[in-house]
Amino acid sequence: MISSNLSSLIDHSPVDITACDREPIHILGHIQSHGHLVAITPDTYQIKYVSERIAELVGLTPDAVLGQSIDYFLSQTDLGSSSLKEILNIGLRNGTWETLNPHRLRLNGTDWNLITHQHNNLILLEWEPLNTDTGTALVQQQLIAEALTEVQSSKTLTDLLQNTARRIKAIIGYDRVMVYRFDADWHGHVIAEAKDDHLEPYLGLHYPASDIPKQARELYKLNLIRIIADAGSKPAALLTARTENEAAPLDLTHSVLRAVSPVHIEYLKNMGVQASMSISLLYRGELWGLISCHNSTPRFVDYASRQAAKFVSQLLSAALEFRKDEEDNTLLRKLQQHEHSLYNYTLSDWDVVSGLTRHDVTALDVTTATGAVLIYEDKIHRMGQTPDDKEINGLVQWINTLPFDTFWSTNQLPNLCPGADAYREVAAGLLVIALSRELNEYVLWFKPERIRQVTWAGNPEKPVTQEDGQARISPRKSFDAWTQTVRNTSESWSEAEISTVIKLREDVLQVVSRKANEVRVLNERLRVAYEELDAFSYTVSHDLRTPLSSIRCYSEIILEEYGADFNDDARALFDKIMLSTDRMRALIRHILYYSRMGRIELSATPIPMNELLNSIREEILINEKDRNLTIDIGDVPLLHGDKTMITQLFANLLSNAAKYTRPVEKAVIKVTGYETDQEMVYCVQDNGIGFDMKQAGMMFDLFRRLENAREFEGTGVGLAIVKRIVGRHDGKIWFHSEPNRETSFWISFPRLN
């Protein structure tokens, strides 16, 4: 029993609207009618598949040969099976078939080219007729040699492509040969053409990406040359025994006879083309373009001539790769030099903003963009032509929604970002690197809109028709030039630009990291210096207390023993000695306490704050007994802390409040407090002299006193002690004041469990 596995795909299946991208064109189940195919197992040479007209080759029907050996296959011919087996054995032994192709064989008085390859554990034997119309081997060799000379001598890419088109047309004899280059979106552009004089030129026309679906482009990367000898011929089905694996149609990926999709046949007929040949142009292993050849009548090009054309195309591919690499490397070297300058600037300035924006070379110069923006530490730094700050802020919000880590780019920003069409004249293309997505820090480059007139070969939108209740897509009927104005796009971003900005990102992040590490080192050195200064202050303060006490003591003895003999001047001088000694003792006491705050260990205990504050209040009121002073202690929460330090903290704050309310006729000091789930908060408020908040930055500086407080006694150490105690308890302190009205200090401590 014999079956045709996939013949129904061609004869009956409707082509739906998305079928072009899904059509299994490598397993269509047919071959072109000008040849024959036999697929055999590599170990037994048993026949698994044959094309339906195999009898024209060997005189036996498919029924007769399927499942049989090669010996039986050739039994009705004048070609001995040993000749074919010898060829197969050589191929299997060498592990390659390239050197054997094509092998010229004569069967029953007819010459054939046998082309062999192995795929999916089968050997495919394809028999093609010889064709003497495409020139002798000697002529082809001469054409190839001339092509090589032209590739070497062509000074421009345009000359190179044009000469290649002309040379291939001479080799295969088709009406028209076009060099067709793919754009980034896979639409094609005819950039060189050689044609017969009577044909309409296609040079400069664009073809939509849908003309060559994705799976067809993948096949072009594997099978570099493809011929359709007669678009009007009926393809021959591939047959296999029903007992074989019916779900595994023969894979024709590398076949030279593979049949053509019916959609593509219709496409060729609409163009008035009866034969076509395509040769792949690769760049770094990817499809760069095609050499597309058309003929208005059926025309078969034999294997040798196709190989000659393929060789010329490979010369072109190599030349393209060399010239494009040379061009890319020139741009890359220039951009990398600029990037290296930026790195040096950033290192020497020790500042990212200065390094990237304020020298003769800026971040704008690492691409071919016309504008750039650095967004760093919540500031926008613009270079060249860019959107305004408001538009950039909106753009950054949109960028934050994009899923990328390092960089992102587009050459059609207005089509993607809402509102970006408002500034497409300066920013239709965007390239962005992320310095820190968490901090909204980026570098953005912009390219302006490039308005283009694109001339398509017919309306690129494929028409959709209804057929048997199903949507059907068919090739366009007309290939007349159809001009379209393309907006909202810019020049594309090159690989050189992208690699350079990625390098810039790494360098900037490295500088930021080194800067952060340097700050950490400086902080550590500062911490050690503070500790040494504390130790020095503590030692000096401690050692000065004894001689100062002696001076005070001896001064009191002299006054007591000999004071009656002093005149008024001598007594006044002694009073100044005593006053200066008291002031020095107070200063030393405060410095000693300040330095001790950074050295001693905390001893945290529960502190009943009402009791502590009332004790401080009583002491202050005794010292200020002649004043109209009120100190109100509200309900304040209990605090866990070092009692000695906390006592010092509130004593300093209340003493200051008492001191700075002396000019006030009715002085009022209030202490309040509350607690939350996270912290305990206290407030000390007075109605004293207050201060200008412009001086708030020096409030806790050591030995710094505010302007309106200089007439009051003090050492300038008290609030520095307060700040250090708060810091030792991991707390916070902040304040608010209005001159001659009030001052309020808030202190919060983390709640300890």
C-alpha cells in the first residue's frame, strides 16, 4: 500500500491569515518536477521515499521500488548498482558529500547530475538533468576569475554590488538579477540590479518583511542557493510505504529539488516570473541579504552553474564582511577614544557629572546622537539638542516601566512612548543606559526624526479575502511602485555605539564604586582621628583640672589671708583671676564630658523620665530663683537608656532654655512627650530669644555659637554633647525656632523591646 504523506497540504488546505509564518516549507511533501528524488537508509541502502514520477528515471513504479534495495532500483537501467554504491560508500567513508556533488551519471542514454546529502539518518539522492544553455565549465571559470578581480578592485560598495549582479546574470542567463538587502525589521531594499533593457527597473524599491517569512529566512541560512525552475509546473509528490512512520514527512531542508509554497508560486505569477533563483548573502553567520534572480520564462540552471553563482556570492559575502568590519572598526575606534577620555576625566575630576559633561569631549561624543542627557543625583544635565526637563522627566517615568538592566534602544520612540511625538524632531531615536534604576539615574542619547519617502514594490499590506468562510491571505497583485512617507523614526543605533555606551556604563559604575570605597576609607580614618582626638581631649582635660584647682585654691587662701592689705586695683585683678579660673574649669569639664561620651560603654536601664525631669527642674529653679520662670513637665513616657547620659542631655537642654529665656519677663519652658510603636519622642519648648533658622546648620557644631547668643555665658559645647548622646542611643534630634518667639527641640529614641 502506498501513500502520499503531505500532498493534501498543497491540494486542499486553505491558507489562513497567519499561515505564511507557520507554513512548514521544509516538509511540503513534494519536489519540483524537473528532477527525481530517492531517500535511502545509510546502512542497508533500502529505499524509504521516492518521488512519484520515479519510473521516468528507472522504469519502475514507486510501488515496485519502495522498500527495495538500490540493486533492484537500478535493475531496469543500464547503470550498474555497483557504480552508485561505490559513490555512496565514498561519501559515507569520508563523512561528507560536498566533494562528490554533482556526480554525472548516464542512465538509459540520458545524462543526469546526481546530488547527494545526508540528513536525519537518511541519504537523499536527487537527480537533475544536465543543462548546456548556461555555458561551459571553462566559460564559468573565466567569469568567476573576472568576478574575483572585480571584488578586489571595486572601490565602493555600490560598485561591488552592481558588478556582482552583472556577473551572476552572465553566469545563469536570467532576465533580472537584484541584490536585495534586509533592514533591521527584515523588510528588503533593492540596492543593485542587472536586467534586460526592456524590463522595468526595480532598483531602489522596498519589499515588506512578509514577502520572505521567518522560516524561509532560516532556510536561506542553511541552504544557500535555491532555484525554482518552472513556477507553472506541477510538483511531484513524495511517496512512502504506509507501514512507515506516517507522521514523519521527509525533511527537505538541504534538498535542491524542494517544492515551492503555493503562496510563493502565486506571488511569482503575480510578478510575471516563471523561474527564480536566490543566493544567500551572510554577514557573521546572519542573513544580510539575497541575490534574487528572476526570469520571465521557465529556466533551469544546472548544479555546476549554480555553484559558480554561489561562489561569486560567497566572494561578495566575504568582501561585505571585510568592508563592513573595516567601516565599523573605524567608527568604533573613534567612539572608544572618546569613551576613554570620559573615563580619564571622571577619574581626574572625581566627579561623574563633571567628567561626563564639562570637558571638550562629553557623553554626547560616544555616539552619533545629536543630544544626550545625564540624570544623576536628582539633577538633569543636557548636552546638544534634547527634549526639555519636563519632557525628560516624563520619559524617565516611562523608561522605568521597561524591562531592562543595562541598556535599551529604539529608532522609533514616538511609536512606543506616549507623548513622545511632541519632541520627535530631536528625539525619535533613544539609547539609554541605566546607572542606577533604583535612584532613577540614567544616561540618554537622542537621534532626531528622519522623514523618509519609501517606495514599495506595490502596497506592502497583503490583501485578505474570505474563502469558504476562512480569512485567506494572498500575495499582492500589483508590484507598481507605491510610495509611503515614513515618520517617527530615526537612524538606527549601530553595534559600535551600543558597545561603547555599555563600556561607558561599566567605567562610570567603577568610578562610583571606587568613590564610595574611598569615602568609606576616609570615614574610617576620620573615625580613628576622632577617637584619637577624644583620647587627647580627655587626657588634657583631666590633667588640667588639678593645676586649675590649685590656682583656685591658692587664690582663695591669698584673698583670705592678705585680702585686707590689697588696694582696689589688686582686688579687681584677683577677682578676674578667680572668674577666668571658673570659666576655664567649666570649659574643661564640658570637654571632658564630651570626649567621655564617645569612649564609655552605654549602660541602658529603664528611666522614669518624669522623676528625672522634675529633679532637673528643681535644680534649675533654685539657680534661677529670682526670675519669673515656669517649667512645666507633662506626661512623658519611660525611656530605656544610659541614665547618666540622658540626665546630661536634658540638663543641657533645660539649662539652655532657662538661660535663653532670661530676657523674657515671664519665661515658660514646657517638656512634653509621646510614644509610638517604633520610638519615644520628647519635646523641650521655650519662649526665649529664639534664633534665625538660616543659622540652623551650625546648631550642634563644637565651639560654634549663634550670633544672638554670644552675650550669654557658655562654652559652645553643650549642644554638641546633646547631639553625641542622641547619636550614641541611635536617636534623632531636630528643632524649630523663630527669633524672639520660641524654640522647640524634639528628640526621638528607638523603642527597645
